[in-house]
Amino acid sequence: MPGPGEVLVRVRAAGVNPTDWIHRATGLILGEPPFVLGWELSGVVEAVGLGVTIHRPGDEVFGMLKYPYGNGAHAEYAVSAARHLVRKPAGIDHVRAAAVPLAALTAWQALVDTAGLRRGQRVLVHAAAGGVGHLAVQIAKARGAYVVGTASAPKRDFVRGLGADEVVDYTAADFAEVVRDVDVVLDAVGGEYGPRSLRTLRRGGVLVSIVNHVRDLDVDRYGVRAEEMLVETDHASMKRVAALVEAGRLRVAIDSVFPLADAARAHERGETGRVTGKVVLTV
């Protein structure tokens, strides 16, 4: 049962993200198994704990459990702090709602909270067809930015359909040679993408990495800054994300859906690196 300030949610669907298969394979922050994976969900409130006023039993909700130590969305029921969840927009089903929270909060916190993205600025989004990337393109456009995305040629039309102003096929051209004068780079790839991205930034720009250490980057040479970001559960930002979804300005793409019993197949799909949008488990 939920404790004070918590709710018990009957999970209808849960998103699958790189952090899930990385934790499964390495333990990462959670340590040795057993543990239940999953940080984002959509479902129905079954019970509320002492002091909860914003949700009632029967409410349809979605959101992200506390990251990284609130895992447990890949199950029939999950307990969450009440304010980590918000009302599910009526216009989307549980599958699409479950695919939004972690990726959208990551994109929002990287672009808005960390980089301070403003109208008219230029943004470079790497892996623009991926889980975080395809939502980041839409959030940046909703903020009035000019967006350049990197993606392979088969995904060009998909990324343009999200609103990207330019798409660079990273298999055919070096983005660091063809992209210039951007204010913000969102790096969801890692490796050499971070150092190479510095060359695309104008002075005073910012690189936000969600996958890689940036402390050794030569930011002084380029007059920029680099930030390494870990997504946080945030009620206020989750409400802003929900409002964009409700207004039709943020649409999640579903790559594939698997029943909870086939979670292993969902991980296998994610690990191919060829996912467009999000992988979701249904419960």
C-alpha cells in the first residue's frame, strides 16, 4: 500500500529506455540484481496514501518514477510519490502516454532548464529520430527555435515531419563540417560526438550531454560551456510536457509494443540501435 504522500498505480503501460537495458546488463547505479526495471508509466490510481490531495482512485495518470532509485514501472503495480505523476491527457491512450515522461523530461530539462533555450536560437539535436531526440526536436520547435537534426537517410522524412528545419545524414556527411553557429547542442549519442559538436557552436553556446562525460572537453578554446545532465523527476516540468501533449504540439512515435511477459524482446529491440521513437510494454 502507498505510504504518506504516495499513490499506488495499476500500470497499463510502461516505456522502455536505454537506461533499462544498460541497468539490466551492468547494474550501473542500482547495483546487483534482482531489481525491477522501468521509470516511466501510465496507469490508473488504485489507492492514495496519507496527505495526497492531487489524485484520487480511478484517476488516469502518467509520469516518471524517482530517478534513478525509484525504479519499478515494469510491473503490474507501482508505488510513486503523488507529485511525480500528473493527469494523463484525454487525447492519448496509455501506450502513448507511457512513452512520454522520461524522454520528454530529459529533452525539456536539457533544452529549457539547462541550456535556457530561447526563441530564435539554433539547436542541433543528435539522434533526432530516437526516443529523446524526436521529442527534443518538437520541444525546441515549440520554443521557437531553428532545429537541425542528425539522422540516417531512411529517417530523414520522419525527422522533417517532426518540424526539423534541416536534417544531416550522419552516414554521408560530417555534421561538424556542415553545421555552424548553433546556440545549443543536445548530445544523446556520446563518444566523439561531444568533442566534434564543439566545432558547431557559436561562442557562448552550450553543449548538453545526456550520455557522456564532458569535463575534459576543451570548452575554453571555443568559448562555450558543456554540461552533463541526469534527468530528474519534476512535477512542474511534467505538467508543462502534458500541456504540450494536450495541445497536440508534442507527439510521441511508437516504434514497437510488447506485452510485459516479452520484456526480453523489448530490450533486444532497443539494443539494435535502430529504434524510431519509443519501445513500450503493455501490462
